[in-house]
Amino acid sequence: MRIPVRRRHSTRFYVIATLVALVAVVNLAWRALLDSHYFALRDIRIVGVSPRLAEELDAAVRQHLPPNPTTLSLDLQKISSSLAAHPSLRQVSLEIAYPHALLIRASERVPAAILSADGFYLVARDGVAMQRLRPAELRHYELPFITGISPEKIEIGEKVPSAGLSRALEMIELVRERNQDLYSRFSEVSISQDPVSQLDLVTARLRGGMEVRFGNTNPVEKLPLLDFFIQQQRQAGNDPFAMAYVDLRVPNHSLHLSLEHSEVHLRHDDSSGPLQGGPEKVVGEGPDVHQVDHVDAAAGGVGPVHGLADSAIGGTPSQQRYFGLLGPVA
């Protein structure tokens, strides 16, 4: 039996009309739900950061909210992207706690040093320039200064592109964690460029004026030798920081340090060239023997200085200390 054409068209019209009406009802219901006080945004909770930064984030979130916002109308992706651009934030995540709250979990970048260029900048452990400081604000921070970075490389919220800065920050952070006494003496870390190799050179200046010259290698690899030298000087009753400089640039973990009246060099017995600082002799044979007798002109006598074996990092107590196996120097 065939259905008349007019009847088929009439049935199709009613189906379409019903669907349109249903969509309209759903849309009106959704709009009513969005405007409902039950889902009104009443609370923005921010956890994981300082109160000062939490206030800044709260203000930034509210700039992206529509009038009479609800938890159903929030654009989390837009808000998250805006907050992630904040230079003091390392990570951020957003979550809606229905029916009334927006929960923001964030982790804050920790300043590690102060860059001195065309002004003063807080720089985080990951090398991101966090903010520019006024000179009057410097007194609020007990951080070492880093010099030698070109101002053109510094952009707030971005990582400073410098291999020397990355190595300097890694060293500063490791010393802060493992040797608070040495960290408290750090005044400035200077980054310069070798005119021949074009590599970054790292030099630390301690309070009192002593320099520690790390050269173009990773200074972290030289910290065990510096720690060893400090221990040896203290055991001998000397002030290890009453020096003009300690030079750690020579390959194979050689140590050169300059006193006011004499110089002491600790190196491998297979190094070439004479040692400065007076008569000396290398005791022992083979690459793992590093005892050098030196003349201390200030004291007028001869004393032994014991070095480190050129083995893999982690062999000696001083090496282990900087790689987390022992605590800091007492």
C-alpha cells in the first residue's frame, strides 16, 4: 500500500519541527543552567605558591572571566595559557571543583641568583629571567650576583641562552644544597668568553676577594677538588679563603692556588713544565699518585699537599659529598 505524497511530506515536516523545538528547549535549558546561581563561580583557590604570587594570579584569572561567571562557562585552556606565561610560575594546572570553585595548583620558580647587566634581574634555577629589580630591592635577596651576560640575551619570562650561565646556576645550586659554608661566601660568579675557543669561562669571586677559576669546563666537576683543598688547608690550621685565587682550569684536575707570598700547585706527576712557587718534588709513580712537596715562603718551611686521584667522580669522600652520598662539610 502506497502512502500518499502529501502525507509523507506532512510527517517529515512534523519530525523536523519536533527536532527544532527540542534543540531550542535544550538551548534554553543550557542558558538557564549557565545563568543559574547554583553554578555561580564564588571561589578561586590557589595553592602551592606564596601569598604575594597568589594575589597576582587571582587578579590575572579575574581578567579573563565574563560577567557573572559560572563554573560551567569557564574557558580553562585560555586561563591556563595566560597563567603559564607568568615568569614566576614553573608549572600550573586548573581544575573545577563543582559547583562553585576553581582550583589552581601551581609551583613557583625559586630565584637562584641576580643577573647584573643593564640592570638587575632575578634568575631562576632553570635560567629563566623572572623579573627586573630596582636597586632598592636588592637588600631583600641574599643571592650571589652573576655578571658577564649580554643584556640583549635577557627577556623576562624566557630562558637566558647562555651555556656559561646554565653551568654557573647548576654549580650555585649544588653548593647551596651541599655546602652552606662555601655558599655563604659566594659573592659573584663572572662569565666571560675565551677569545680563542669562544667558550664561556666561569670564575667565582668569594667574599673577601678570593677568586676560584673554573675555566670553560663544567664547574660542578671541579667542586670535589675545591672541597678537598679547603679540608686540607683547615686540617693544616690555615684559612683556606685567605688566598688571591684558586685556579682549577688545568686539565686532569690540577689545582693552582696563589698565596700572598707563595704559590702552591697540585698536579699530576706526568704534567710537563716546571712548577711555580719554589722547589718541589712529586712523590710516587704512576698517574694516581699526587703528593707534591712545596716551599711555603711565608712560613719558611716545606710541607706536603696531597691531591686527588684522577678517577671517576665518586671515589673520595669529597667527591661523594657533592654527588649526594655524604652530607656537607661540618
